[in-house]
Amino acid sequence: MSTRLAKQGRLIDRNKQIEFTFNGKRMTGYAGDTLASALLANDQMMVGRSFKYHRPRGLVAAGSEEPNALMQLGSGDRYEPNQRATTTELFSGLSAKSQNHWPNLEFDVLAINNKLGRFLTAGFYYKMFMYPRAAWKHVYEPIIRASAGLGKAPDKETKDADTYEHFYFFADVVVVGGGVAGLQAAKAAAASGAKVLVLEQNAYWGGRAPVDGGTIDGEAPEAWIEKTRAELAAMDNVTLRDRCMASGVYDHGYVLGYERLTDHAPGQGGPRHRLWRIRAKQIVTATGAIERPLSFAGNDVPGVMLAASMRDYVVNWGVTPGRKVVVATNNDDAYRTALVLHEAGCDVVRILDARNNGGGDLMEEARQKGIRVECGRAIAKVSGGKRVKKVAICAQNGTGGAQEEIEADAVAMSGGWSPVVHLWSHCGGKLNWDDAQAHFRPDAARPPLGDNGKGFVVAAGSADGEMALGPVLVNASAAGSKAAEDAGFPAKTVAAAAGVDSVEAPMEAVWLMPAQADIGLRMKSWLDYQNDVKVSDVQLAAREGYESVEHTKRYTTLGMATDQGKLSNINGLAILADSLNSEIPQVGTTTFRPPYHPISMGVIGGEARGDIFQPVRKTPMYEWNDTNGADWEPVGHWRRPFAYVNKGESVHDAVNREVKNTRENLGLLDASTLGKLVVKGPDAGRFLDMMYTNMMSTLKIGKCRYGLMCSENGFLMDDGVVARIDEDTWLCHTTTGGAESIHGHMEEWLQTEWWDWKVYVANVTEQFAQIAVVGPNARKVLEKLNTAAGGGMDLSKEALPFMEWRDGKIGGYDARAYRISFSGELSYEIAVPASQGLAFWNAIMEAGKEFGVMPYGTETLHILRAEKGFIMIGDETDGTVIPQDLNLQWALSKKKEDYLGKRAHLRSHMADPDRWKLVGLETVDGSVLPDGAYALGEGINANGQKNVIGRVTSTYFSATLDRGIAMGLVKHGPDRMGEVITFPGTDGKTYEAKIVDPVFYDKDGEKQNV
Amino acid sequence: MKRYSVFAVAREALRYHTGWERAWRSPEPKRHYDVIIVGAGGHGLATAYYLGKNFGITNVAIIEKGWLGGGNTGRNTTIIRSNYLQDPSAAIYEKARSLYETMSQDLNYNVMFSPRGVLMLAQTQHEIRGYKRTAHANALQGVETEFVSPERVKEIVPIINLHGPRYPVLGALWQERGGTARHDAVAWGYARACSDMGMDIIQQCEVQGVRVVNGRVAGVDTTKGPIDCDKLGMVVAGNASVLADQAGFRLPMESVALQAMVSEPIKPCMDVVVMANTVHGYMSQSDKGEMVIGGGTDGFNNYTQRGSFHHIEETVRALNETFPMVSRLKMLRQWGGIVDVTGDRSPIISKTPVGNTFVNCGWGTGGFKSIPGSGWAMAELMATGHSPLTEEFSINRFQEGKFIDESVAAGVAH
């Protein structure tokens, strides 16, 4: 059984007992426990079921590499599946549930898959489930889906109760890992004066060293660790962060840190996780190494654990996974576990050392303590189902004929160590195969390269392949100095601390135990615990030609589980290489991708959620609009009133009221969102002549011109009124959605093509509130305001004619008034400083009462312009339409030598007489044409599609004309006036419409030019 | 080729699966082939497959510089849909979708095509109009789609939040016959079938030069030596412009990284594919239980096949908002693929200035869903010199200005 020991446990506080539940069962642990150590203390070795075969699974590891112990934690809006017990700090009231079983952990119906294991090999699903065809969707797949997955999904209405935040940091050197290598590297880097950030994933510092023993500078490692941590903490240029994992390295020294602030104390205020977005000049990866399992039959039975992890549980948390332990190893390190267990009073029943000659000093020490060590021996098979019961022993060099079977309740295994090279590799760092230690280690000659062509990551300590304490510290010190120097700080030599450790005999690679295990054993030898990939699966993949390591991975799912192959990848590669009669370095690794360890979606999103998911851009009249019935419509990052709906009124009624009132009396539009770009400089006119199809350089000061902008390919991309402000200054209006993109478009041309032209572009959209004062009473209300203010700008037809603008005062406000109209009515668009926008709006509303003033929204804006046949970017255009299609040839300057789109208009298709052209459309029965409907042609095309001859681009009910009106693009449209064409709807109806002139209202412009 | 079936699996199980043969051979290249296809991704393999199946052309080599299916075929988010706006796009994507329906049976390889339905959310008035237009177009193109109400959206996707304060869901375009398939299996199934027809798939073989004699292709020089051919098909996605350069012509193409990611696997909670273009994100759930998530393309050109993080942030923000429960999941893995984007974001399937040389590229962010249709059409073009499906996708359209712009229908990567 696994149990709490009377002694040991350097990380727990035995005076602070903590209550928690597992699968509803009450248990107790101590402060400092992880959920995993606390479960072991309560003799809960079995913690879950595997993904495919639903086999009973126990704890294998003690850190983030754990593949089995995934839990459902919390409830309600704090529920979360797939949390690792080994990285979950215990807290009072923690409620954990094991996953992937039904009805319960002990008895799981889907364990039947285990019995069928022989059929359910790698890739079996690619070879069956094909008949009958419909059965995949309706039978097979639903069953597979239901049995796959791990934890239960959060409830469908879950709204995360926690908050998250983002944090920015700049460092000269980021040291990843707060073990002895990280601390030593940080010390060396900091000594040079560099700004250093040290990230440690655990809540404690020092990594494995205190568990592994030895001395540093003559003291126990713990003393040196605390001393060094305190030294670093006291330095101004050093920042230390624990519970903060570096999860990814990206181009240009971008490092992600994942800080778990309150996972150990949920609901106690403050954000749960913090995402550190770090720019580092240099990164030191002191990320340690991970022990590899051994591949023997039954290596997944609960109670079989990594040897060093077992040692962690004893030393760090004072729990032992078993009382009678067998140790299997191919290296000396596992002897440390045997010695620790022995010291703790456990019975180490046997050490099976696969090496014929066994180990060095540590082996001798074990023997002296009376532990039985057998060399050249292996585990043939572990049996016991839900808990290790028996271990069959055989010769390592054989097929697995068991020579002896002994009783045990736990097995400690060690297949050697693999440096954690993930962060080194994320951005392209290359690896070398180290044959002596049987692992991949960073190749310092091929690091990830920064924009200066030089490396920006340095590996340190065991992450660099150094496995003994002394060399680790020397290596780490050098790494820290190098990083600081490469970050631009003069080298300062720092003597590395002196680490002394037992001398180890060389390890020997053991990829299969026993070496010639028969197929029966190989089918029970696990490589990837979580995804249930066995030695036989990799061999099958190789046999079937899935020879690339990526093919093997994908075919078998090796390394694709939530641990991303931290335990399985190297063992799997070795089996693959062996199957292909190749060498491991030739087979190579799969690609290391961020994150190193899964990070919460919550933290990636950060603060952006709900109301601040995306900040709303607000015009000065936003609050007024909101309290006066605005039915909001998102437009770009703005919101605009679609209509102002009165109590008891439908949106449709409101729109009709607004349309009629604006035509008959007075309407106000909040037009502040319209893009306003100031283009200024000696070359501004020349520049605008290139940007617009019209001539802008000749525009007279004080005048306005409606301009079109085409893309390089000739398609109409934006339109708006341009006003010339002074000799060197133009103000260009864009569509609401186009302000940022047109600004970017202008900048792109200025910066890449005409970089020597003297022009500046500034986006002043938010500097002005702009109000369209529209309708027959527009002049009256403004003149009334002027009168009340004792004078102001002359707004008469003569003083301010159509398509001109003036600066001055209106009603006492600083105003720029444009005589432009997008409605066909008498209209002034008046810009005032944003700070005066609301007051000016209120003033017009007040003064306008006697003139029947009403605000109107975007839908009325659309209808008014459609009644007049004005096009709307995004309705009449969609990126495929050219000005010629819209009868806007008049706006294409013939005088200019060049402008964007001019050359494109010479392409043959642009002059194709079959292009669809703008027309008006009137339904025969007065109804409203459906949005986006297509006009049916005759027959079908070569691909069997019905031929079409046009489409509806805008369609509205016109309250002015009391009927449906529409605009559309129709083949030969302008030549077919009066013809009736057919539009099939998606509602089953067919609509008939007559082709008419697109100007439905006031064709001669009598209403606007007054 | 030994057929795959439940009986074969049972038979092999009894003998510890020792009798399975290679899914595809791994031959050394011959000196000459009738046709060389460069690129053993989905499109290249499908082209070869239909050359053999529809036209009996089997003296074919498919040359791959890495491992087959290792480019975008093995990196995408496996979405299959055909609800495109423009006629040429709808035609080829619908052809592809219909071929996906029977692909498992055709190839005797379960590609797990799962018509679970694709939902494209409308969150602005502009999107509503765009999708209604697409629905009208699709009806005449023979593509079954439907514009559905927010209430129906909630029925189809119970985990969705219709009433996000920023962009409420106003409706959606629903293609019930769209869905997903297992991307690797598509490449592997085609490879197995091609190999079975006697075609040579030559992996780890990089083309280093295209030999052109008198304006016609004569062969390619590779890391495994020169190989001659009568016809050459270039089907190399992100590297198309590099290969075209070797043949002496240019393509109007940019290569950018497209990002994707998966969450840790959870029990089934979403049966359909949802795309939210206003907020920039899309998501489906794989059979393994991972939420498969895609976002946008990086704003700069590169070939590194790894992505930056800012798009991941943008995408996850969008999904946390659209499906609030996602916030309680974890990101397992992110990756990138290099997509080739043309000026109008539509593909090129075309003859080229070099005689007997054909190019199939520019699928941008929408390549996986088109694989069988693309291969079908490219094979027809290469075998006969003409295919109605490829007519509008000719490289000449950039000279004529006859673009096929889908941006109105899909403002986001897909």
C-alpha cells in the first residue's frame, strides 16, 4: 500500500492538516502536499482510466510530465477537467474526481476495450467502420466519440467565475527554471548587470537537487539554494517568480510565462492566472531533465512509477508508493531511490539492473545496506490489474521467459534521462544525439536564431545534457555568463559553486525489457500511457510503411496526448529506429510545439471578455443615443443606432417614421463615425491624385469633391467626400468601416512606393463630432441657432453653395459645415470638436422642436441614399465591382497619367460588355425583394449550375414611395429598362422585378440644391 | 492490395497483426515517367489517383521533399464545406464535398468523413446580408445551405452564447452536409491507392531544378537524381512560387503562416463546426475530443511553419466570448502551416507558360476541403487539356482581371 511515512517530507507542514475529497471520499493531507502526494498518503494509487483501453492507471510521475493522474476539479463556474494531480497544490475543500470511466473508477464498463485490445491496435479505425456508409455518422462515430475524450466538458452555460490578466515584461536575460542550474545561471548573468528574470514552475525553488543529494560548496544543496535565492532576491536587477512556467519561446525572443496565482487558493480574489508576455534578449533554458520509463509488460499497472518520482514522493512529501518495492534500472540514479526507500523503512525487495556489470559506488552502497541487486536482469512482466502484486523476473538479454516471480506492491523504473529541450526547440534550436547517455541534447552550434542571425537561447545544466551535480553548476554558470554577454553586457567571471556527488557508472540504453521480448509481452509494454500506445503499435506502424516519425506519431497517436510525449517520445523513437534497422538520430524527433505544458484558454484571452471583449468606440453622442431608443448595430469597432425606436413601436415602424420625417421635416444623423483623414504636405495633392480616381490636386480651397478609391486591381474599395482645407491640406472622408484600413492603405503606399514624397496622413476621426442636419428645415434650424447666439456663419445658398465647406461659428460652436448630401435633401454635415459634440447635438434637438426634428439611424441613412440611387460601399460593392459597373465613369479622371486602378481598368475583363451594371429594380407587386437574391438566366453552365444574369445589391421598403425599391447589378442592365426579370427566393417564392432607373426620387436634385 | 475490413482486422488480430502489408511502397525513382507530380500532399496524391482512376494513366511518380501528407494536409483544421459564393468556387468545392462522401469506400480506407454540419455565424447586419446572398447563390448552384435563426443556432450548438454583449448572434448560414474528415487518413488513403495502381511515391526527394527544353518540360533534377517526364504537375502549396521560379515563370502568390491549435480532449460537447468570422475564430471537436481551433494568417510573409502568438490570443478571445465554457479548457498545442495566397484568394489550377507543365496551388486557407475536387479537376486538365471545373481558375485571370473573389463570403481564414 502507499502511505504517509513517519519522517521525511521537506515540503509539507505536518501541523497544518487539510481536508479534501476524491470521488466524493473525504481524505486529509498536509499543507505543502500536491493532490498526487495526498492521494498516495491515502493509499489511492489508482487515479484514472486510460484513453483507449480504459485500463486502470496510477501515478507514474511527480511533476508536469505525469500522463495518468488527470482530474476533474471544482464545480459550477469553476469546474475544470484534465487537471494534473501532480501539479495541483492541495488546498482546503479541494474536490477532485477521476475521469474517463463509467459508472466509476473501480468498475468501468468500457474496460471491455482492454479485452478487445488485440483487435484495437494502432490505426484499426482506418481499416473498418466503412460499411454501411451511413453508419459512420450515425453509429460508429458517436460511439467512438462518447468513449474518447477525457474529462467531462464544462456545463454548456458555464461562465468562467475567474478572471485572468496579461502582463508585459522586458528582460536582458530570462532564466527558465529555478533549480540549481537556473539559480547558478541567474547569478552569473546578474553579476554582469543584466536585467534578469527567473521563472520557476513550482511553488518551491531548487528543483531536484535536494532530493538527489550530494553537496554544493560543502553544504547540503538546500542551504546553497536558499542562500542563492536570497542573494538574487536582494538584487535590483533580478526578478524571481515562482508558480510561473515558461510555456513557449517564439521568434524575436518572445517568451510566454504562465503564472498560476490562485490555483492553490481558488476564489480568494485576484486573477487566477497571469500570462507574462516577455521580450528577452537572451533566454537560458535551465529546464532540467525528465526520467524515461522502461518498456516492459505491465509497465502501466498502478504502482509502477518512475524511480526518481518515487524518491520525490518520499523525500518531498513523506509518502511512499509502496512497502515492498522492486527497482528496475539501466543507470545508477535509480539506486538513490532504493537507498531513500530503504532509509525510510520500506522493503526494497530487489534491484534489477539491466546492465551486465551493474553500477558503481551507489550499487555498492545498496549492497552494503543489504539490498539484493541482480545485474543483467529485467522485468518480464508486472501483474496485478489495479495494483502491482507480482513481478516476474527474467534475463535482460532474452525473450522474457520468467525465471522467478516475486511479490511486490510497487515498482520503481528508470530508463535514463532526457533533457527538457522543448523551449530550446520551439523556435528552431537543433539537437544532437548523445549515445553515451542515450538522449537528445541541444547542439550549441545550432541554436534558434534571432533577427541578427545569432543564437538567443542557451541551454544550461541537465537541460544541456549534464547529468552530474558538479558539471551542472559549471555548465550553468557559463550559460548565464554567455547569455549576459550576448545580451550586450561585459563578461564578468563568476566562479561556479562546487557540486560534489556520487560517481556514477555509465548507463546503458535499454529500449525494450527484455531485449528480445516476445509479441505477447510487447503488446503489453506501454510507451504512451495516456493514449495507450504500446511497443507493438509502433512496430506495426513501421511494418505498414508509416516510417517517418511523423507518420508513426499520427498513425499510433504516440506523443499526442496531453503530456505531449514527455515520457514516451524517445522510447517510441528508439523502437521505431530498431524496427526500421535505422539509428535514432536518423529517425529524428517530431516537432516540439508550444506550449510546454497546457495553459488555460482563460489566460490566453486575458481581460478581454464580456463588455470589454472588444472596446466599443463611442461617439460623443453615444450615451444620448443609448438613452433615446438606439437599436444598436455593430459597425467596425463602433456601434451605430440602426434606428431610434420609440416606446410601443417596432423597428420597422421607427425606420419608416424616420424616413418620412427626414424627407418632410428635419432629421439628425450622428455621422461622427465617418472616417476623417487629414492629408497634408507639399506633395499631398499629387499623392491624392494617385489614391483617388478623380483629380484632387485641382480642387479649390473651400470646395468638396466626391471621390472614389480603387485597389491596384481596379476594384472600388472606398468612397467619400474630400475637402480642400488650405494649400497643403486636404481632409478625406472615408466610410465608417474603412477609416483604419484606408489610413493603412495610404501609409503603405507612402512608405513603400512614394517614400520620398512630402506627405503626412493623420486619422482625426475621433477628434470631431459630426452631425448631418438633413431635411427641408435644415437651414432654418441652424439659422435659428445663429440668431440666438447673436450671429454666426452665413449658411445661405449663396454663401455656402452645394459641395462647399466653411469654417466658422454656428450657434456659438466652433464648426466646419459641409454642404453635402447623402440623402438628396438640403443637408449640412457639421463637424465640431468632439468635446462640444453632445452640447451641439442637444442644441439642435432643442432648437429643432418647432421644425419637427428627429434623430435617424443607419437604416434610414441607407434607405434615403437608395431612394436617390447613391451607391453604398459594401452593398453595391463587394471587392469585385469597378466604378464602371456603377455608372461612375464620370469619376475616373482622363486627364491624369496614373492613379491606383487605372492600369487594371485596361485589362480585358474590365471592358467586357457582359459585365453586370447598376440598375434600379421594382417588384411588379410592390413587395420587397429578398436581400442577396440572384436573377435567373437561361439553362445551366458547364458545371451544372443554373445560369444567373444579375443580383440584388440593396433592397428596402421605401416609406417615401410606399413600395419596395432595390438596386442591383444586371447583365446589360441599362439597355434593358422596363424588362421584367425573375429572382428565386430561398423562401420558396419567386419574385418578379422590373428594371428601372436607379434614381427613384427627385431625379433632378431639386430638393438638395436649395 | 489486401482489402481492409473488419474481417481482415479480426484475422490479423489472431496472428498478432504480423500479416499487414505496407500501405504504400517506398521505391527508388525510375528514369522516366509519363507524369511527375511534385508534392505528395492531399492535392498531389489526389491528382495522381484520378489520373489513374479516371484516365488510366498510371506510369506516374509523386515526388515529395519531406514525408507524404506533411504539409498543410496534415496541419489543417479538417473542415469540409462548399457554401462558397462565386460559381467556380462552389462548383469545385461541392465536387470535392460530394467525393468526400464516398471516399472511404472508394479508397478502402476510412477517412472518417463526418457530415456533422457547418455553421457560419452572422454577427453584424453586413454578415447577415452576405450570408443571405450566399444562400441564394448556393440554391442555384446546387449546394444545400440555409440561413437559420439564432434560436436554431442554439439548438444546433448548445454551448454557444447568443447574447454576447459585444456581438450578439443574429443568425447563421448552415450547411448540414458539411463537416470534417481525418486529414492524415486522406493523404494515406490516396497514397495507398496510388501505390496499388503502380505509381511511385518517392519521399525525402527534393526537386532542385526543372529542365525545360524548347519551351516544354523534359524532367526534374532531384536530390535522388534526374527524372524525366512527359508531363509535370506542380502541386506544392506554400512553395509553389519557388518551384515555378525553377521552371522560369512567376506566380502571383504570397506565402504566409496560418495558425491552428487544439485543446486538451474532453467528452463530446459540440457536434458541428462553427465559424465566427466577425470575431475571428472557428472551432470543432475531433473524435478524440480535442477542440480544434483555427484563426487567421500572420500579417507577414514567411516559410517557417511556426506561428506567432498574437493570432492565438485573438482567436481564443473570440472563442471565450462565443463559447464561454472554453475559458475553462486548456490549450494543448499550437502549430502553423504555410499557405499560398493569390491576389484574389482563390486557387490556380492551370496550364503554365511552360509546355506540358501544370500548376495547382493558391488554395490559401481553404485547401483541405477541396482535395478530392482539386485532384479530380487537375487530373482532367492534365490528361485532356481541358476541365470545366478549372476553366475559371486559370492563371490568365490575373492578366484579364477576371478574379474570383470570395472575400465577401469569407472575411476570415477558413
